[in-house]
Amino acid sequence: MSSKGKPPAPLLASLLHVISILYSAAQRLRAACYRHRVFPPRELPCKVISIGNITVGGTGKTPVTIHVAAEIKRAGFNVVIISRGYKGGAEKQGGIVSDGRTLYMDAERAGDEPYMIACRLNDIPVIVGKNRFAVGMLAIEKFQPDVIVLDDAFQHLKLKRDLDLVLLDHMRPFGNTHLLPRGILREPVSALARSTACILTRCRTGADEAAMSSLAEIQMLAPGVPVFTSSHVPYWYVVQKGAHNSFEVVPDILSPNDPDQVNHRKVFCFSGIARNDDFQQTVKELGFNVTGLLEFPDHHRYSAKDLATILRCAENRGADQLITTEKDHARIANRCPLPMELIVVGVKVSFEDREQDIISFIKNRLQT
């Protein structure tokens, strides 16, 4: 043991490696039991799409869920979105976040991501609950959907799906290639073989060597599974100092391509998401002058003390404005008005010239 009571790094790595091997074996056994119907999955009386990943951390599931659900709705399907509602007050018992017109839960009760989805989509109900079959039947009873979109459900093998869309970050699709807890993989990469399609996220426009390398690796692991590439397109808006803006109402969207909008803006950055470093990089790429930053864990619930610390740090660094993510804004929007302007950065997904390809692919699978 070291002087601080921590195991030496090599010993810790060895321990994590052993636990990862045991975890991998358990995941393989579980998947095999469902594949051979030792544990038969339950089936809902409608089409089901899962949007998930095989790693922990952010791969962009929320913007893809919003995009896919909106496009399916536009194609004429009656759609409901179901999310676990991770860390929300309604996660265990489940409940309706929105009926597509009226919000019934805030971010604290629904969970930040389902609340954000409900606020950003019109005419699409959002339901949360750990038991996806139970809340799926609630969706059937209340809204009679043609299609249910499951947010973050690739590992939820208890429920039968018609499509499994698996998201992978194009720069690090499998992390360090190790399973939890040594790496960030939720299950072995061989699980990609049961996906209907893979989506590489955060790709750059034009030629992208990292995306091409990841594409080749996925095609080797899951032959015959189509792979689509997507990019994240940032947008931002400003919540005025002292304003009582609710999260549901988005102020005017400002263009990230207009340098006059960001020149001379000295901002203090804070976020509590899975990939805080990526958000900080986005802020810099947009052209803001970042005077300082604070990082919090994913899904962090901001206390009054946290907000006071953020404001104090911003003032000490000479910032004119605060800047955060849309997911973080969802958690603080209904709190007391801030004494500084708040810039909120959101992300939309784009499939660029393959937009029609992926929507046609999904529609064809739904119609079979």
C-alpha cells in the first residue's frame, strides 16, 4: 500500500482487469440467455426502436433521439418516447413527463434528458420509468403509438425491439477497449452484431480519417450492419440577466457562424455532463473568450451553494457572461434568476447528405 492508503497503480490495474473479465463473462452469459430465449423478452403491441450505445458516457443519444423521433413523426407515425429517467424522482415508479402538449414534470422529477426532450419536441409524448415494459403499456393505453422510441436501451434486453440503433463516438468508439470498470465498455464489442445499424457521432464535415478508421473496425466486428455517420451542429441562445425565462421557451437562436456575435464575449464556462472537455472545446471553437471553467459530474443537481460558487468564480475571472450546456440549463432554469447573462449551447444532429438514407432505412424497417 502507498503512504496514502491507495493500492499501487499496477495492482489496481490488475484488480480492475480481473473484475472486467468477470463482468464480460456475465454480460456474454446474459446476452446468450436472451438470444436463446432462456429469458424470453417481453413484446409491446407496436414497433419499438432503441437508441443506445455500448459505452458509458456521452455519445449524443439525446440529440439523435430528438432527431429520429421528429422525423418518424413527420413521416406520419404516431410516436412516443420512453426514457429510464436516470436520477429523476419518477425513475422507479414511472410517469408521463409530457403528453406532447402539456408538461407534467420538471427536470428534477423527470431527469434532465427526458425533460429536455419533452420541452424540445411538439406533439410527441415523453414517458419515464425504469420498467420499460410497464411504461410502454402505459404509452399504449394513453397514446396508442405506432412506434415507441426507447432512449438508451441497447442493454435493456428484457424488451423486444424492431430496430437497435447503436451510437459510437467516431474518435473513440470503444474507449480503451476494456469493459467496466477498467474501461468504459458496457458490454463486449461483439454485441454490435445484434444491432440493426450503427451511427458514428461527432464526425467532422468532409474527409475524416478517424471516422473512416472506426467505420472499417465496426464493419469487421459486425459484417452486414449498415453504418451511418453524423455530426453535431452547435447552436446557442442567451438568457438575459435577471430574466425569468422558463426552459420550455427558447429565446432567439444565434448563429455559431457569425463571429460578430461572439467577439469580445468573455465567458465563464461550467457544465455537468459526461464529456465536459468536449463542451469546453466546442465553446472555444465557437470563438468565445473563456476566462475560466468549473466541471461537475454528469446529471449533477446544482445547489444554491454551487450557483454561488460559479458566480463568484466568474466575477473573480472578469467574465461578462456565464456559458453552459442546454442539459445543464434544464437543471437550473427554474431557479432564481441569475445576476449575469447566461449563454446556453445546444446541439443538433446532422446526417448531412445521408439524411434521407437513414430515414428511409428506418421507415422501411418499420413497415416490414
